[in-house]
Amino acid sequence: MAGFSVSRYAPERSAWAKLTARDSVVRRLDWPLLGSALALSFAGSLLVWSATRNRDSLTHGDPYYFLFRHVLNTGIGLALMIGTIWLGHRTLRGAVPVLYGLSVVLVVAVLTPLGATVNGAHAWILLPGGFSLQPSEFTKITIILGMAMLLAARVDAGDQLHPDHRTVAKALGLALVPMAVVMLMPDLGSVMVMAVIVLGVLLASGASNRWIFGLLGAGTAGALAVWQLGVLDDYQIARFAAFANPALDPAGVGYNTNQARIAIGSGGLTGTGLFQGSQTTGQFVPEQQTDFVFTVAGEELGFVGAGLIIVLLGVVLWRACRIARETTELYGTIVAAGIIAWFAFQSFENIGMTLGIMPVAGLPLPFVSYGGSSMFAVWVAIGLLQSIRVQRPMSA
């Protein structure tokens, strides 16, 4: 009888044992990283809902319109994360040429009649069903993967200690092609993020410091040239002018940032309460569900709630840094470093522009802002980080 019982229930115990074994994928996931990202997406769904539920012109009378789509985007993002973990960052390493080529084709397509202009940036491709695609979000990932593949190839093979100058030049060329196309849109915010990604990747690769200082000098000279040659659109120049002089045209180009600071300042320590913010309910802050979503947190959740969002972003960066430090392959270290640079700069820029310490650049807050392309991209990045952690050698 006892033997029958063991035979009957052994498969269930065996399956559970596999799931909870020390070397199982579930046990090896970085749960603080995943939990923090999920908490940010959950907070974002509430903030997006609060920002849009009364905006009939955007929701067509359905107060749950943006909430449903934000939750749907998060669900798709989680599915992409799981798929990325299942494939593995090492498998994707072999697919980098295809992924890179596809991302370049998509950003070039934005410059054709397929492209559409949203909030002054000609950076979108409209899809059926009211959806849209921003290819530059996925280009951030392919730049990271492509540069990592080139810079780590000979180092991980044991042929070199550090990437040589020729390899670094190839990696920079790979990054500059899509960056140049995105600049033509023009999508200055995405180009800024990509530039920071490139610097982060080079620093992690162990490339010569001459490349770092050279890029910083070239970037400064390039920014001055872009300004002098009139490459930027008028609205982009106006944003920088308003940042330099907050009192400039408060009812025009400076309106967004002024209203953002009023909303955050009115929240005090604990906020006015979810769905109770006068600035949010009164629809004074434009684009509050996307670029200025942090103002909803500042007003309705106060310093405590907004600070918690920053803490959660800090946990994501901390866990990513730990993954980058603990991996034994340069390829994984570079990929993680590129994601860290991306998340850190984009978060700082988004929050900074709502506080008036950074110019408005039209960048979403990772995991929190409404937007399909940005949500999909950041969850793929989480999948890459988890894959690097899962596939590292087990310690004895």
C-alpha cells in the first residue's frame, strides 16, 4: 500500500522538485528585479488611468481605454520577456545581424510615407486598430546587442584582453547608422539615449579611454554643429530655450514644464490622493499619460509615492549592476551595461524634465509611461538581464 502511494504521487513531487531545484530557471531568476519592474508597471497603470479617465477627447468616452491598453501592453511585454529568457541572450547573439537589419529597415521606413508624426516627432508607424509602432525603441536593443557581439567576440574567445581599435571602430559604425536615421526624423531624445548607451557599452567593454574622450569631444562638437546648421526643428530649439529660461513664454513653449512643477509641488508629502489631483483632473498638464506621467505621482501620491517610484527604479538598476558584475562573459557584461545606461539616463531625463532640471526631450519613464513600443522594449531588456543571470555558471 505504501509502495502504491509513492508511485502514485511521485510524478507530482518530481515536477515540483524540478521547478524548485537550485538549478531551475525559476529559482535562478532575479526576483527583486522582476518584482520591482512589475511594481512599476502596476503603479504606471494607476497613474495612466488617473491621467486619462476624464479626457473624453482621448478616450472617446471610455474611462478605461488607456488602463486596458496599458495592462495589455504590460502583458505583451511580459510574454516578450519570457520568450527572451527562453531563447537566451546567447542564442540572440547569433541572430543579431538579422535583428539589426530589421531595426534599420523599420527606422528607415519611418522616413517614407509609412511614417507618422506624433507630438512633433516624425518617429512612428501607424498600425491597424489604433496601434502604433516606434522603431527607435527597438533600435536601442539592437545597438546594445550588435555592439556587444562585436566588442566581445575575440575577448570571450580568449584571443584578446580588450577590444582593439579596429573592432571599436566597427562597433561605432554599427551604432551610428541607425542613430543618423533617427536624427533625421528628428527624434533627438532617442538619439541622446543611444549616445549614452554607446558610452556605457564602450566603458564596460574595456575599450581604450581615448575612444571615450574622443567620443565626448566629438559629441560636443556635433551638438554645436547641429545647433548652428539648423538641423533641429523649431519646437526642439524652443524646448531648449525654455529650459535655459523658465520664464520664457510661460503660456507657450514653457507651459508644459510650468504646469508640471505646479502639479508636483501641490502634492506635498503624501499627495492629494489617487484620482484627486486638481492639476490632473483639470487636465492642465499635457501628455500626462506618457512623457509627464511622473507629475501624476508627484501630485496625487506626494513626495512619498513619487520617491517610491524612484526607489523601485533604483532597485532595477542595482540588480542590473549586480548581474553585469557577476557574469563571467564579456558579452553578458556589455549587454547588461548597455541596459543600465539606457534605463538610468532615460529615467533621469524623464523625471528631470518634470522637475525643470533637464530639457523636455519626449522620453517615456520606463515601465510607468503609457506606450506599447517603449513597454515592449524595456521588458525585452529585462528578459536579457534575466537570461544573463540564468545562464551564468552555478557556484559550487
